[in-house]
Amino acid sequence: MKLRIREIERLVEILIVLEISIFLIDSVNAQLLQVTDVSINPTTIWLNEDPSITISARCKFNGTYITNANLHANIRSPSGLSTIEQLSFSGGKYFVSIPRFLLYFSETGNYIVSITCEYNGYSAEKQSTFTAHKLEFSIVREGDRINAYIGDTLEIKVNFRLDGNLITVSKNDFDVEIGDEEVSVVSAVTTDNYQKITLDLCPDGNIGECMSRLPEGIYDLRVTATSSGRTITDESDRYIKVNAPLTIQINQNEIICPVNTLCEKDIPISVKFPVGNPDDFTKDDVTAVIMGNNIFKQVYINKIECTSGICTINVNIPSTLSPGLYDFFVQFSTMIDGNDYSSQAVIPLKIVLQISGELIDAAGNVVSASISFEDTETGQVISTTTDSNGRYSINLLPRKYNVEIRFGSGVITRFYNVTISESDSLLGISGNVIRFDQNHINSGAPGGLRLVKIIVIEFALPFSHGWVYVPYDSSLVHGDEQDLRVYECKNWNFEKSTCTGSWKFVQSKVHTIRDAMEFTILSTSAFFIGEQRALHFSNIEIEKEKVFMGDTVVVNGKVLDNDGNPVEGATIRLSFPLYNYSSTDMTTTGGFFRATIVAPYAEGYPTLLIQAIKEPYIGCNTTKTIQVSRSKELSILDVPDIVSVHLNEPTNLEFTIFNSGQTNLTEPIYVHIIGISSDWYELEPAKINGLAISEQKRVNLRIFLTPELCGGKCSKYTLVTIEVKSKEISKSVSFTLKILEAMNTTNQTSKPVEGGGGGRFIEIPNITGFVIVTPSITSPYLPLTIIILLLILIVNKKKTSGGGWKSRKKGKGKGKLRESVITSLHRIKSNL
């Protein structure tokens, strides 16, 4: 333990030796390096003059000035704030300039500057000081301006401080100018918070000369103050109103009188008269005049009473003035010692319209309200409220106003740019100009809405646009309050509480926290706030769910509201959203509809969107999926109904095979001719190796018929069928082949039968093997001829049946005979 204590004592001795060594080294350094010739210019600065300051010094090492040392100045304010500035060497000294001292400091008092020189690992420091002062001066302005009267004194207030403290002043410390005219300072004293300067605008008493130097008007005030050899100035624009020795001022802002009314008024007037006694004025010294709207009318002064510089005049405003704004002039005039003194004042005179009425709702209940008219030019607001009987009255000038009406129920309305013209009079706007009702509707409610609230606002004065704020009872709302909507009826019968026109949608904003709605209007009317009823479909049916591209898709259905009532006049919109296809239709009586749309030109399973829309209902929609495929279709074109062929002469029939479907036909297509022997014709080509969509091929049918090919059994008319067929599709078309100069097997020539009324005859095609000539259609023998032909046909077929009568009796050949007769009849029909 003793050993430990000795070690500690030894360490302490070593530390003491080290400290003494460091002290001795620093002392030697200080003797080797010195800061000299420290200069601060100026040593006193004025902060109100935005001062600058320059600091300079020199540095010696071993008694010799050095030029390559590092010098910096640490400037510390009275409160301890500091900044460090680097000094540069020039002209044998190190210096730094601070041009905008206020950028660094704003305190008054003594500043300490510490300059440090660093060289070859040595450093030295030297301190110096400078002082900062600040003059502050301002005119204490009382109101917009103060009145000064020639022949009287004027007091102004200033705030003059040195380093934040009020300066004790005398009148010689100030120079005062009103406008460009220097005025006399009578006295200057310092109070607790400011200095008060008394001025005399006319010290020599020559009123006329003083008024010529400083006429009546409004002037700027300029004051220069001096302290500690420094001056400072302040100005106050348009602060002094110089008045004549006699000055009057009307002690009210305006005079208001109703139109068509004799208006008696007491008007108080302040009189300032330093060279005389204001209480000595009589009514003979006063003149009153009304001017404006091409009117100049003198007003009779009934009496005047003056006490302590206040004169009250009693006047009658004429009842003949039209509504509008006038100027009411008052002039006081007198003479003292041969000098004339006069002064005049003017205030507005308003001849107003009185708008009055009674606020009663449709049920006869009193409506409470506050009504405000704001003048759009002046901003002046004129307000009134209804009394216990709902009556109100307000006086207005002809001009534009913004009107706000706050009803007791919380409804607020604003009407902008309400125009009251000069031609309006009390009779012109008599009666109610405002009507209000709520929650009364007897008939004419808009379909598709559930009532939450209805209000009626009627305003008889013209306006540009309006704004309405309506609170509602959220307990009456069944769904989302954000879905509430507003509709207006402009044709509203106030007394009957009925809409006689239609309801139109109004854009609105819902405040769900306040339980209120707001919207803008262009006219007053009834406003219905309600929830939308919803539409829904019943019995949606698509006639064909599998169709080809471009086919018509037919949709049948019925539209009901959410109470199960059919909705007539709803718009049904069908669309294929992916293909921008759409069509519309309407529901009819009972809510039924039959709507159509063209299927898209694309294979697949497109979604068909079906929508029902009708204001103000909430629309509904549903979707159906249909199958759309490509059609396979062939067309045979350019085939006539009848083709005439001459014997021994070739006849060409050129026709077109056209792929009129929506699918490429890739299988071989074969062409067949049915109804005539292949010996009679040639076909080119008889085979087509497929057809692309809309592709076509020409085919030539060459018919060549000779009497030998005909073999004496040819019919004059033959039904021929062109059949086009592949594994994918088939198509056929028929035409009648007419053989000219026909031959018959009996070598008989048909001749016209004479007689029969001289009519022409018709040659029947050779069905029975005979050539038969029938009478004309106009012949009376035509029916008999047809019967005979049928009998001959039956007999002929029986003979050729192979079984005869006996066979028929045995039941043989019965089916063949019947089939032969039917075939023959069909052939007759086709050939005819």
C-alpha cells in the first residue's frame, strides 16, 4: 500500500515539472512573435447608418516585421456572438474590411476584437475594442390623418431613441416640414413613451399670407431629429390635412330618407373657428343644398342650435326626390374684422326604396329569417330580420347587391348581382318578394326518388346566379348519403304545393358530417332532395345464343323498380364492350322491351352488356355470353330464270360461284347439273379447289342439243338444277331450259284451232307423249280442256303401268300409278 502511494506522489511531481516547462516555452514564444499596430476604423459606428468597419495590424518575429504570417480577427459582440475574419497583407499591413456590418451584428455597446498571428508554429494575440450606437426615429401616426388649422397650433408625436432609450429633447432638436413648407416648432417635450412637438402654422398671425403659403389640402409630414451630432429623418405620407380658419365637419356618415316621404332631419356639425366663436353662428349663416341626378335644390334651415363648437341644424328633405344617391352640402359663412370666412361639408343623401313583405309558408305558418343586402360596389351591408308575424322591411338604393337570406330552419340562400333599378318604386315592388316553404308537396313528385326533404324558394328580384345550403334529417336516408340527389321544378304552384312541370337534375355537393347539401341555381323554384330508386331486370331472354358474325342478336326482357313496379320509358342499351358495338331501345308499357344488336365480326364468346337507364333511377346492368362463329355459305350468281336453247346451236351459260360466308372453304368443290342428260352439256370447270372468303370463280355451262339427242322425247320446258357441293357445304339453284323449235315423236305439228272466239292458244309441254294445244286463258273452254287433259294423262299412265286393270285389282302397281300421277302433276306445274 505504501508503495502505491509513493508511485502516485512521483507522478504528481512529474506533471508539475511538465506544466512549468510548457509555461516557460510559451513565454519564449511570446517574446519571439508579436502583434503590433492594431487599428480599428472607425472606433465608433452608428448602426442606423448601415456602417462599415476596417481592421488592420502588423506582425513581428524576433523584432522584424513579417509578411507571410497567418492573421485572423475574432470579433465578439456585447452578448458574446462572434465571427472570424481573415486578414490579407497589402501595403505593409494585414487588414480586412467589413462593408455591411449589419449583416453580422445589430447590437449596441462595446465590441472586442482579438487579432491572432500564426508563424512557424508560433502564435501571438492582441485585443482592441470599438463601440456601436444606434439612433431610432419615427413619427407616431394617429389615424389616417390629423387636422391642422391656419391660425391654430398643431401637436404631433414622435419616437426618438438612442441605443433603445428615449432622448430628452428640446425644440431645437427638430426641423419640421408640411409639404414643402417649413413650419415653426413652438416646443418639444419628452414623455414616458414618446416626444411631443407643438407646431404653429401661422406664427406671425397673418392668416391670408399663411394660407397662400400653405393652402387647404392634404400634405406629407417630414421631421428631422438631431442627437450626438447625428441626424435622422422620417416621413409620413398624406398625414396632415390643412384647413382654413373656419372648418366644419358633419358628425354623421349619411342621411337616409324613404322615397315619396317628407323627411325631417337633425344634423349635428362640428365647427372649428380659432379666430372666432363657433357658438355665435345663426341659421342665416348656414346654407344647405341637395345636388345629384340632375337636381339642384336648396333646403330650408328650420333652426340651428350651437353649443361648445357643435351646431345642430334642423332641415326638411323634399318628398319629390326620386330614389337614388345625392350629395347634401352645408356651408357656414361669417365676417370678422372685414375678413370673410367660410367652410362647407358634404355627406351622402340616400333616397331609398322600402322593400317589405311577410314570410308565411304554404301552410300559413310564420317563417323566421334574417335578410342582408351587400352593396357590390361599397361592400356596405344592410340587414333586417322578420318579426313575430314574419314581417320585414329594408331600405335600399337603386344598385346591385349580393343578398343572403338565412331561414330559421337552417336553410341559407345567396343571390348574386341582385339588380334594383332607378325606375323601381315602392309600388313597383310591393307585396312579397321572398317566399319560402319546406316539406309540403301534394302532387307532382318526381318518379324514381324517395323523398328526404323538399324546399321552395321564390325570389322576385332579378339576379345572376344563386347558392343554396339545405340541412336534412339523416335518419330519413335509407342508403348512402353520398347518393342523395337534388331535382328542381321551375313550374311550382306555391299555394297548391304542386309541380306542374318537369323535374330537372341539379348538380350538388353532400356534406355527410353536417347532414347538409349545397348547390348553385340560376332561378328560384322547388328543390326535391331524395334517394334514387333502383332499376332491375326481370325475365331477360336471348332468342339465339349461338349466332354467326354480323347476325342480329335479339334480347327480350322487362324492367322493374326496387318496389316491383314496371318502369316505362327506360333506355335499354346493348353493347359488346370489347368491340365498341352498341345499340339502344326503350321500354314500353309494362316495362317490356325487345332490343337488338349486331353480333361482332369476331369468333368467340363475347360478353353482351345489357343496361337499363332512366333518370332519376339508379340504373342496372347484367351480362350474357353468346357464341359467335363464322358462317359457311356459298352463292351461285348470274343464273337466269329461263335459258333458251336452239336446236343444233350451242348455248353458253356463264355463272359465278361465290364464297359469301365467313370461312375459307378448303375442300374441293364439285359442280353438278341435274335435270338433263350429260350428253347435252359440257361444264368447265367441274371442280374448284376451294374458295377463300369473298373469292369467286366463273363456271361455263355449254349446252348443245340436236334432234337426235332429244330423241323425240324432249319437253319444250325442262327444270335444270345447278348443284355445287363439297364435304363442307352444298348449294343449288334451278332454272328453266326452254327448247326452241321443239320436235315431237308423232310428227304432228301443232296448229291453232280455229274458232273459240278467235282467241290464241297455249301449247302444253309434252307430258303425255302427245302434242296438245289448249285454248287461250281468255277462252271459255279452258277449264274443260284442263279436265280432258287430266283424264288422258291418267288413262295413258294406266296403259303404261304394265299391270293393266287386272293388276290394279290384285293390288299390284297401285303405288306406282299414284306416284306417276303425282310426278306428272308436279312436272306440269314446273313447266308452266
